[in-house]
Amino acid sequence: MPSDTARRPYVAGNWKLWGTRAQAAAYCERLLTLLPEPARRDADVAVCVPFTALETVAGALAGSGVAVAAQNMHQADNGAFTGEVSAPMLLELDVDAVVLGHSERRQLFGETDRALSEKVPAALAAGLQPILCVGETESERDAGDMQRKLRHQVQEGLEDVADDRLADVVIAYEPIWAIGTGKVATPDQAQEAISFVRALVGDRSTAAADAVRVLYGGSVKPDNAAEILAQPDVDGALVGGASLDPESFAAIVGAA
Ligand code: PEP
């Protein structure tokens, strides 16, 4: 699959369960002192924050060009789904994007590919950019099952997305064995898996495969970001732990 150098790099910081509103406000103030002006930035930047900090972060980052993402949403606009939030609720807080199918949600909270096949088009229809996470466990990789797992996750997650909207989804390839472990994929491993993900999109639409951004996630740090991001099919990074420090996160944005 040819790689298209016109794809704009995308770096997203996933705060996970971190960030009171006070912490979030201080973080944003610091981050904006570290990032270049929007017009001089070579990458799209997003922060993925807890629901309770979204309004604070959207206010603090207004006009900065840094996108604000939630970390999950329900596919329905409203209904008997206690504890859930919907796309219209996120839009009301000026949220731009939403992480869907993070491995922690899949493993700890029972998120399924079936639900994701509804969440991804629901986010798009509402005007939110979905960041769809996929990735294999260490035992799946060791058993030679990586491609089967990625095929299932990508095909089902994108099943009800029209071909002409596929490139509006950002896909994050996050090998589960690399998340929060300090065990980063090698640049070759990241390239191999991400070019496979791109080829899966290509099975639906060649134009979408050329345009869709596929990120790597899993123990990205300032000192390993550049060589991973230099791979031809790697369009950016989803950063967990290292994004909690504005200096580290800004350095990773710089590497992109
Ligand atoms: C993540 O949470 O998506 C992630 C990649 O975490 P970490 O960078 O800490 O491995």
C-alpha cells in the first residue's frame, strides 16, 4: 500500500483517569506555552480528557487549534443507559473528537466490536471525529493471530461507515502489550501492523486508505517518538502516560 506524505500528522494525548478541573486548567495553560502557534504547527494535536474536565479544557484551549476529545460515548443520543453520555452532550461542550474502543474499555469495561460498529458512525454523524483503537494482546501476537484480530476489529468497527467517510476516522493501532508497559513496539513492528490496517481500509476504498490517518500507541515517549513516527505509514501517536507531562507531550508533538 503506497504511503501518502500529504497526510497531516496527528498526536493525541490520552489522560485516561487523570485530571481534576483544576489540574486540567493548569495543564492547558502550560501546554499552550510549549506548542508553536497553530499556523506554525506541523501536526494536529488533541487531548483526550475525562468527561468532567471537557468543558474546562474546551474553554482553556478555545482558539488554540488543539482539539478536545472525550474517551468514550454511547451510540444512542439518549435513553435508558445509566452512566453513559452521548454525542449531542459532548458537542454541547465543544468537544471535537472521541476515543472509541480503547483497549482498557474493551478489557475492563466490556466494550465490544458490535457496539463500536454503532458508535463510530454515530460519532461521525454527529460531527465528532472518532479515534478508533485496535490492537492485539501479547499472546495473540505470539500465536500469529495479530492480523486476524486487527482484521476483525477494523472491519467491524468500520462496517457501517460509508466509504466516503472512512478517511474521517482516525485509527490508533495500539498493541495491548505496549500500553503502559514501557515495552514499545519496534519501528518495524509498528510499520508492519499499521500498513496492514491501512490495507484493510484499502479493501473498502483505495482513496480512503491513502487518506486515513493511522496512529501508533503504546509507551511512546519523547526519546522513542521520532523513529516510530518516521515510518512511512505511521501518521502520528496516541500517547498515554507521557502525555500527562506537558513538556513530554509537547516534545512528542515536536517529533511529529
Ligand atoms: C494509551 O493509553 O492509549 C497509551 C498508549 O498509553 P501509554 O502511552 O501509557 O502506553
